[in-house]
Amino acid sequence: MTDTNKPDGESPDLRFFDLGDFIDRVWAIKEERDRLKAENEALRQIVSECATALGACFSPECTLEFMAMLPDEIALGVGKRARNAAIGAVVWQFIDRMNDVCLEDPAGRILSDFLKAVRPAIDAALEGGGR
């Protein structure tokens, strides 16, 4: 081991080396590393759970390169949910209407109206990649 503060690469004078202080510093560094590692694992778990909630499939053990794709996966999941919500709104409107079938609003008319209303939402979802 050489000390770069010494001229001409002379070895440091080890008579004044405090081994106890060195060991304390090594343990402090290890404890900080362990704390950061645990924090990293917790953050990876949170990111993984958020991705899963949005429809992406990422585990906390994914590589950083794989996790770098997460924003795109989330955007796809959010877009898919928006398209599904648009279709779902039409579907629920007509399910509610089907509960009130009467002579003035027969099931055949409700179904025909439903198909006319839902087709644009389905087409929009397909144009958006259907994902």
C-alpha cells in the first residue's frame, strides 16, 4: 500500500496507523452499504407493486435495464385502462337499460343501439394497439 501524499511513492509510516479506527470505519461503511441495499430492495418492491397495479409485470429482482422499460409499460397500461373504461362506460349504460326493457324500448332496439354505441369505442381501442 502506498500513500500518494508521500513524495516518490514512499510507504507510509505504519507506526501511527490506528487499526481500531480503520476497523470502525470499515464497519460504518458496511452498515451504510447494508442500509442502502435494504432501501434499494424496498424501493424495487414498491416499483414492482405499482407496475403490477397498472398491468405491467415486473418483479423486484428485475435488472435495471429491464426496469428502465417500466415507464413505457406503465404508459401502455394506463392507455389500456382508459380504453377499457370507455368501452365499460358504454356497456354499463346498456346493461342498466336492459334492466328496464319495456314495449317502448324492446331488447332488440337496445341491442342495436348498444352495438352502434360500442363500435367506436372498440375501434378506438384497436387503433390504439388494443393494449
